[in-house]
Amino acid sequence: MPTSKACRAVFFDVGETLLAPHPSFPELFGRVLIERGYEVEPEVVGEVFARMAPTFAEVIDKHATEPWTVSRENSLAFWGRIYRAALGDLGIEDSDGEITEAMYSRFTRYESYRLFPDVLPALEAAKGAGLTVGLISNFEEWLEGLLTHMEVGELFDPVVISGKVGIEKPDPAIFRLALDQSGIAAAESVYVGDHPRIDVEGAEAVGMGAVLIDRKDRHTEFPGRRISTLDELLPILNRMYRREATPS
């Protein structure tokens, strides 16, 4: 729990926190297959990934055998494992790797992503409250260009992307790097992300406050601070750093 009486900075995760594939991961996955003559409904793709793991974050955990964002080669190998596993479940062969390459290309296009509707209001509200707004993300290097494309890149300072710095969450070093760049103490900072272990536990390990954003109610038994939209963020920060820090 934070010991400071004021919050000076809020740092954000990216995937499933600020943005997501558009119109959805299953729909984009299915479109690539439909373009190649396979009639696969998004619902079927969703069922395949549900069988692979209860949540997509757990699918990623299952296949992340080594740092995957630090180079295109690592990224393609990582996502290739996931795509091939799903294709195998669908009974689709990809012996020459063409489908895997097409999937990777589709999911690295800027137009394949959208910000959640609550993101810009929340970022503007945080800045309006005088908070430093930063970003700490396990993402490939091209995230920086995506944020610029979405016209939100200038809202974050600092921006720490694992694909650029070579460190991935939950390694404490990536959180400390962002804190050092911001010049703000961990006890005066909060991290917001969608993964209980990678985001919440990773941030708390260096003394930051942490808030889980659970947009799809996947973690209803999570014992810590949990919100379903970023509209709830400033109120919960007020409770964390003012009411909780004030003696009764």
C-alpha cells in the first residue's frame, strides 16, 4: 500500500488497457483465413483460444518461453507458436508458414487497433489533475509509431517499451527505469494494467501502487483494487492516496 499522501504519477499498460485489436482479435484472425478460402466464424476462433487458455493473457503466458518483444525474430517466433496452435485446433495446416506470416502482418498494422472510448477522457483527466502520465508496456518497438498514429504519443512521458529497452514486465527493472525517467518515487506512483501477475504484482514489487483494469470481468475474485473502466481511475486514486493515508 502506498505510504505517500499524494499521487504524482500514473503509468499505464497498453494492450487491453488502452487499446485492443479492432474489431476484435477473433474477427481479424478469421478475416485472414477467409481471405485464403477458409470459412471460419469469429465465434469459433474465440472458442479455440478459450480452449487454449481461459484468457488471452494466459495464452500469451503459456507460449512466452523467452523475451518475445525484443526483436522481430523473437516476436514472429512467439506469435507463430500461438497462431500455429490455433490453426491446428481448427484443422488448418500452415506447412509453408504463409498463414502465420499473414497473421503477423495483419496484427502489426496500425489500422488493426483502436483505443477504448474511455482512454482519452481518462488521460486528459489525469493530466488535468496535475499527474505525470507515463507508459510501461510489453510490446514490440513499433508501438511508438502506433501511439503517434493514434495521436496520443505526446500524452505520455516517459514511454518505456520493452521492445526498445530489452526488459519485459514483470522484471522490476522495467518499472524502475520508468520511475527513474520520471523522477518520481515509487510510493507516489500507480501502475494500471490488466494482468494480475505481470502488471499488479510487478508494480507492487518495486513499491508502486497498482490498479487492475478488468474490462471483461475476468478477475472478479481479485483481492486488490480493481476497476472495469478508466472512468473509475481518479476516484480510486483519491481513495488510495488521500482517504487511506489519512489517520482515522
